[in-house]
Amino acid sequence: MEQKQHEKRQPTEPVQQSADVDFPTVSFSAIFSLFFQVGLLSFGGGLAAWMYRLVVERHHWLTATDFLSGLALSQVMPGVNVANLSIYIGQRLRGLPGAITALIGLIFAPFFIIIGLAAIYEQIKAVPWAHNFLCGVATAAVGLVMSMALKSIRHTMHGIGPLAIMSSIVLTVGILRWPMVPVVLGITPVSVLLAWKTRQR
Amino acid sequence: MMRGNLLWTLFLVFVPLSLLSFGGGASIIAPLDHQAVAVHHWITQHEFVDMFAISRAAPGPGSMLVVLIGWRVAQWPGALIGAVGIFLPSSLLCYGVARMWNHYRGTAFHAALERGLAPVGTGLIIAGAWSILRASESGYSGWAIALLATAVLAWRNFHPLLVLFIGGTGYVVLVGILR
């Protein structure tokens, strides 16, 4: 009975609360193949956009609101954002087994590809220009990382406080090379408190 | 014995990084560099830069860098430990929180947490970018490529893979000219 109800649910309807499983009709193989596809095609980031297109727009597995809330969660939590997002989507679809299926689907292909690349690298690293080429790729990839940071600054930081928090982390962890763990554990509560205070006013 | 210890050490290095990678995998580049090169001498600074480049050019999350390091240190078992160490702890945490997430959606606490963690994550990401630039020892040419790539990716919709390829080729040419 409950399954029938879920099947009829329109994607635009607000989410009906159920503890764990919302869409029992999506099969594990469908979850695996979707995330496998995302993992394989995800060159240079932008995986969340891919997932949105497939999960929300093409398959209507989740509503847009549902997806975006999960996206926010996956960014707040530690861990690889897209991995977290996969876990959230998998969990919404089929509970714990769904979350595991989604995560394994996502990292399956990249895992073997990167080891293949590592094996190739071992062969060519003696070639003089190989390191220079990879060095250039690395510096260009810094641009990839920085453009991500710029986007984040534009969307999430308002006022001096968050910028000061951000700069203090760049200074301590990046430039002074202090150990990350104590710095993050020390600064995070301050930052959350600051966000809490500015909201109260 | 030695080998078991090595795998265990790998695991112990990756687990805390997994739980502290606010803002995504890019935020642990600096401490990962420090641990793998300076503390444990698993790889040289050169190799770290090379592996970072490979992990960015390959499909999948950039944190596959950890799998590369694991592979280099202890082949397949190391690669597996790398994947488990970096994905499992944060995933368990995320799974637990995902179940409670909707309950707190829209509350003031939720909003404060979200806004409070954002600058921490962004700071770590920039710190990671900084440490890669320093580790690459690429001098002004490296800075120029990084700046150009940032500009091109932030304001124009270039394909990232194309930018990486041009960066690599450009640097080989620059090194050739400047030498």
C-alpha cells in the first residue's frame, strides 16, 4: 500500500516525511549505474550539477528542494562533497543499502582509473619533461581550486567576520603551516558562534 | 609486521583528515602534503605535486589523491586503505546526519552551522591551493599559470580538462624558454 502511494507522488509535491525510505521503487542497479556514470564523467568537478540533471530532471527521483537541502548538508559536513551528496541521495532512495550503493557506484570507476594512471606515471616519471608537464597541470589545477573558493566566497560570505575567519585559516594552515586539526577545532566553534550572534541581531 | 604497521599508519593519517575535510577534499591538501612528505617520507615533494596533478586530471573526486598515495606506499592494499580511510569516516558521519537533517531544516541552529562552517571550509581550500603552489617550486611562471587559470575558470566557462592541458603544455614551453 505504502509503495503505491510513493509511486503516485508527483515530483513537485512537498516531501512526505518518512523516517528512512522515501522512494522504494528505485532499484539498486539503477542507483549504481547512475552514480557509476557520474563518477566516470566527472572530469574537473561539477559533479553536483551532473547529479542534479540526472536525479531531479531526468529520473525525478527527488524534488529540487530535497536535492538542494541535501547539497547544503553535503557541503556543511566534512568529507568529499559529492560523496556526501551521493550518500544523502542513496539514503533518501533506499536507506542504508542505497547510500552504500551510491557511494560505491561513485568511486568505483575513478578508483581503478587513477591506479591505472599511477602505473603509467611510474613508467614515465623518469622522462625529463614529464614532471614539468605535471607541474604545469598542478598549477593550473590550483586555478580550479581557487575558482571554487571564489564561488564559495561570493555565495556564502557576508561581512567582515567570515572573511576574517577565512583569512586566519589561510594564514595559519596555509602560510605558517600550523597543524590543521587543532586550528580547525579551535576556529570552527568561534565561527559558528559568530554566525549565530550575527543572526540574532 | 612492518607492512601491517605501514597500512595501519596510512589509515591513522587518513581518518582524521576525512573527518576534518570541511569544504570538500580540496581542504586537506596542505595537511596531506605535510604528512606524506615531511612527517612520514612516503613520497618526495616532487611526487606529491605530480600526484596532485594526476588526481585533478582524472575523473572522480580530487581526494582520489589519497588512493594514489596509498598505492605508491603499499600497492593495492594501500590504495584500498586510502579509499576506506578517506571516505568511510566522513560517510558514516554524513549518513547519520542525513537521517536527522530534515528534522532541523530551517532552524536557527542549522543556519548558524551552515554559515559558520562555510568560511572554515573556504579558508582550508585556499590554504591547500597555497601549499600546492609552494610545493610545485614553479616560481613566477607557476603563479602566472595559476592566476590565469583561476581567471579563466571563474569568469569564463572553459572545460577544466582543457585548462589543465594548456597549463601543463604552457609550463613545459615556459621552462624551455626561460632556461
